[in-house]
Amino acid sequence: MSATLAGRGALVVGGSRGVGLAVARLLAEQGAGVIVNGRDGEAVSAAVQGIPGSQGIAGSPSDPAVADALVDACVRQFGRIDILVNCAGTAEPPGSSILNVTSAQFHDLLEAHLGTVFETCRAAAPRMVAQGGGAIVNTSSFAFLGDYGGTGYPAGKGAVNALTLAIAAELAEHGVRANVVCPGAKTRLSTGSDYEAHIAELNRRGLLDDLSMQGALDAAPPEYVAPTYAYLVSDLAASVTGQIFIAAGGFVGRFDRQTPSIVAYRGHDGEPPWTVEEIAAHVG
């Protein structure tokens, strides 16, 4: 097996900046034909100038028509869509929490993260199934654990994880793989005084320990993250699906699949329900 991607068609959503741009460049270097998408037309144009053979299409893929158009363009330009990488995202407003977020802000964040992933996967999956295979990599975040606070951002990223695992299970029989990467990289979303103040405040409140704070403030460039994405869409990862990876600088990790642990058990045939006090005793 090889990491080469020669002859493959790739769509990189959020590929005009940051992690997505680094991924788009590396996929092209590995031989893939790349469609670069972003919301900012000027940023998309600048990105494709540095990626030979690529094509840029601006627009928000949370719009079903845009998602369909992106997949159609990949098939039209390269004959197929073998690779879908979702790297689009937007930061939560500074200081946002359940105490002050508006319904509109929350739904905008869900649309930017979960909506984009859903629409592009919805558009690409049938094409991949019809051609006999494909690889999807969606981008999540450590934030889904809740340690970074917020509302719509962690909720959206947690939903991306769950949706990706469901896609992986459903499409395995068709040769389509789906995985998640939680990247740690220095991008426009993780720089600036507002971001630094937010991380320091999370540390003060005890949500982030000192080591996590240092890692958040001193992240490596996106080029350190891109190889994990390239691996996951290559034949080297042909048996890898339904997993959540971490890529941060020189660190590559993987979240264990959540499994239940027994707190208390007894059969229901002939046994009464647990009392509240009994559950408290077992949990405590």
C-alpha cells in the first residue's frame, strides 16, 4: 500500500486557510486533484494560486445547493470524488457561555460546524458508494469535552463526532471510510489577544490545567497536522474507519471508543427497581 493519491479527486471544505489550506496543499503534493472551498472568495483565489491543478469555489456548504455544487465540480473536474475533508469552522464569540449566548448565535455555530459536515457528507456519500469507495475526514476539536467552555462550538464538534461514527458504520459495507481529526494548530482562530485572554481565563477557573493552557497558547503550525489527514485518506489507512484522532504538533493520539461501565446491576425479573438511596450509594 502507498500514501500516493495520484488520480484521486478531493474536496477540501475550509481549504482556503489554516489547517484546511495545509491539508489541501499536501493532498495535491501527493497527487490528488483538489477542489478548494471557503466562504471568502479572495482567500479561495489566493489559496489555489499556490496549489497546482486545483480549482477554487467560494460559498458556504451549509447551504445544500453549495454542497451539491462542490461535489459536482469535483466529479466534473477529476472524474470522481474519492476524498472529502471538512475543515471549516468558526470561533465561538468571546466570553460566550450558557449564561449569555443567544439562540441565534447557538444555531449559527451549529450550522457552521455540524450543518456543513452534514450537507457535504450527504452530497458526497452516494457518489462514493456508487464508485465503490471513498474516504471522509471531518474536523472536530478537544472542545467537545467541554474543557474550553462555550456552547454551540463544543456542541457542534461533539455532534460531528457522532455523525461521523454513524456514517462510518453505515457505509463500511460500501467501502467508504469516515474518521475524525481533532487538530491542535496555530491558526487565525487560535491567535490574538481575545483568544489568549480566553485561554488564561479558562485556566484561572480550573477548566484547563497548566499543561493544556501552554499547549493551546504555543501550538505548532498547521503543516504539522496535515499529514494525519493525508494518512487517513490514503490506502495506508484502508482498514481504519470510525475513529477519532488527535493531531497536535508532533503528537498523534486517538480517543478510545466510549463504552459503558457497570455502576450497579440486578435482574428485573422478581427484583424491584433500585431506590434513589441505593443508586446514590453505588454512584457515590
